[in-house]
Amino acid sequence: MVKICCIGAGYVGGPTMAVMALKCPEIEVVVVDISEPRINAWNSDRLPIYEPGLEDVVKQCRGKNLFFSTDVEKHVFESDIVFVSVNTPTKTQGLGAGKAADLTYWESAARMIADVSKSSKIVVEKSTVPVRTAEAIEKILTHNSKGIEFQILSNPEFLAEGTAIKDLYNPDRVLIGGRDTAAGQKAIKALRDVYAHWVPVEQIICTNLWSAELSKLAANAFLAQRISSVNAMSALCEATGADVTQVAHAVGTDTRIGPKFLNASVGFGGSCFQKDILNLIYICECNGLPEAANYWKQVVKVNDYQKIRFANRVVSSMFNTVSGKKIAILGFAFKKDTGDTRETPAIDVCNRLVADKAKLSIYDPQVLEEQIRRDLSMARFDWDHPVPLQQIKAEGISEQVNVVSDAYEATKDAHGLCVLTEWDEFKSLDFKKIFDNMQKPAFVFDGRNVVDAVKLREIGFIVYSIGKPLDS
Ligand code: NAD
């Protein structure tokens, strides 16, 4: 029986391996992590991450051919294929701080693999890493391996949080990069055979290592660039009376452009887009390509600008001050159907409003109160240095921020309401009831274009929707 182990039981490692175990019942899959609470949660009824459909997949295979363990070394030792799906955040200090990927976790995983292995293994880069990371990993492994042979593959993950299970069942493609040697090609085939259990072979793309590594960064940069393009357009729409939804539809029906990922919003978030673009910028700079770096920098700058513009609009609409005013924040996660708040635009918007002395009442269906408090106390929007956003310690979070358990409580007596995540339940709220319980004039600031602005205006709200003509 082939044994697969995945180091890192996070948003990628957990769902990816659960689906792999489900689709390959003859393969034993063990997901390992150094975090005991995370592994305990994977072994419990309350999984550590919220993802539609995940619980069902885990329940079907856990204890049969899917296991979660903190015994990292034992399972790496026993496995034929070792995926590494550890976090690769942006470096916070030293060379490349603020841009380069921090590969500390990867390096320590690679050293451990070399240390414990007594038989040859395929080591798979599942994490998103800078192009040519495999070269560094090969060095670490071969210099520490006592003659054992390792083949490194790049197999970046393209799932999107919120639709991870669907994406894993039906991926647009699976990408596998490897060395152009007999051993490299054999390793590619071994991994392709695993995916071929459920992915049509014509959708499994095999490339060299560097193309696979760079393709992941490129894919995220292109996706984020589309969001920044439509968001830049949304600002122009507001200034000219055009409607960004109509413009996006007109533009997106061009088959060369396509309709997806053209929703204007308060900005993109999540742990990947910004981090991966910053990483790309750093790689361009290291390769002496400043103009290529500048192109991608602009994508991040427009995203920061969009968050600032939104927060600005809230303050300016409410007679230039939100001091002492209650503002309801509906949605804190970076997108719907996830509890993930990493880099969520809500952090910057909320911190801006807190800095202006607003009283926030926050509701999100999936994000826990302590997570919201932690996020808001770590990053504080610095109005004097808006781009890049400054990471400084927050004051006033405890007095000014209230986290509540439903949208009606959040909006009671509020002067304004901001929709920051596109949760489906926000579309079907009883806005008449909300209006009746709010201060007047009652403002709605829709950062996701999810509410029916026409209906809300009929009720009496003053509505601002991203990229839409004001109060039309
Ligand atoms: P995560 O932070 O949720 O999970 C990473 C896990 O790795 C953590 O639980 C951590 O404890 C564990 N870990 C770190 N070092 C370890 C070690 N030495 N041994 C064992 N466990 C260790 O991160 P994530 O969101 O799952 O992302 C993982 C990688 O996948 C990142 O490179 C990310 O860029 C990439 N990625 C993420 C997404 C996404 O939507 N989250 C999508 C595609 C790719």
C-alpha cells in the first residue's frame, strides 16, 4: 500500500488530503502538523476550518485511510510521497522583509525529512513558494540525506477557500513540475497516477519545476490584477455616473476577457493574493526587472486604495465624522463561506473607523470574537501613511469594538451599516426591521454590492454601493 503524508494540516493540507483519501481508498493518507490543537480539532467533531462539504469528506474517510497526527517524524519516515503544505508568509524582518516569502517553515520541514528518511521519497511542494525554491530544497535534502534519493516535485494548489471541496473534486487543472531526468519523470508519473484516480489525465499538466512554481504566483497575480482592474474602474464609475456592474458585464461578455472575477468590492483579502504578488515583486527586483516589479506593485496599491476609499466614503458621508457613532459591520471574513480573516479588508476598514473614534458592532456568521479582537489589535490603519498599511499596535479596541451574534443586534441603534463580506444571509435580511431600529438618517455602505440598493432606498436608507452612481 502506498503511503502519503502531508506536512501542514491547514487550509490547504487538510482539505486536499481529505479529498485525496476519499478518491484513493487504497492509499493511506496521514496529515501531520506540529500544532497539537489543530490536529486535535481535525480528529474532533469541530474541524479547525470551515469549508462547505469538508466535514462530510472527513467523516467518510477519517479512521479508514485518512489520519491526522502530531507524530510528524514517524509518518514522514513511513511514507513514499511527502507533501509539504506549510505556511509561507511574507518575511517580516531581514533581507526582503515585507516582500519576500519566509521559507523558515519549509526549510525546517526539509531538514526534518532528510533527517528521518531511511528510504527514497518523492517530496512535493504543495505550499506556494518562490520560483527555484525546489533547487534550495534539493540542496538541503541531498546534503543531509546520507545517500538517500529524493525527487522534488512542484504541485501548487489552486483551490479557493469557500469552494475548496468543489475545486478539489473538479480542478480546472492539476499542475505537476519535475526534473527532466528519468527519475524526475518517474516521480511525475507516480504523482500523476494518484490524481488520475479522479482528474481526467488531459487536465493534468506536467511542466518543468520552475514553470510550475512560477505558474502559481502568476495565477494569483493575474486573479488579483483583475480585481484591482475592476476596482480601479469602480472609482471612475462613481465619479462619472457609470455603473460598475453594467461596465463589468459589457466588458466581460467579450470572450477574450470573460465574465469571471470582475466583481467590484472593498478589496481583495486572504492569505495568498497580496503575499504572492509581493513575492513576485521581490523576485522581479532580484532579477533586475524593476518595471515588471512596478507593474505588479500597482495591483497591491490599488487594493489598498480601494479599502481607504471605502472607509473614507463612510466617514465623509456621515457628515465627516464617525466619532461616537455606532457603525454595524456585517461580515469580517475575507470572503463568504470561510471563517478565514487573514488579510481581510475588514481589518483595514474597521481600524480606520476605530481610529476616527467610531463604535463598531461586528457580526460575522463564522468568525469567532477572539479572532476579530486579535486581528484588530495586531494591525492598525495609519491614516498618515496609508500605503503601505502600517502594522502598529491598536488602542481602543476593547472599548470601541463589540462583537455580536446576529445582524439585527449589530444594527440596532446604529448610524450606519457596512457590508464587508458577501455572505448569502445578508441578502435576505429584514431591512425594514433594521431601518426601523437604526438612527436616522440610516446609511448603508455596501462593500460587496450584495444588497438591493433600490429596495433599500425605498425603505428610506441612504445607500452607497461600490462603483455605483450615488443615490440613484
Ligand atoms: P496554514 O497556516 O493554514 O497551515 C500551515 C500549517 O503548517 C500550520 O497548521 C502549521 O502549524 C503547519 N506547519 C508549519 N511548519 C510545520 C512543520 N515544520 N511541521 C509540521 N507542520 C508545520 O496555511 P495554508 O493556508 O494551508 O497554506 C499553506 C500553503 O499553501 C501556503 O504556502 C499558501 O500560500 C498555499 N496556498 C494556500 C491557499 C489558501 O487558500 N489558503 C491556496 C493555495 C495555496
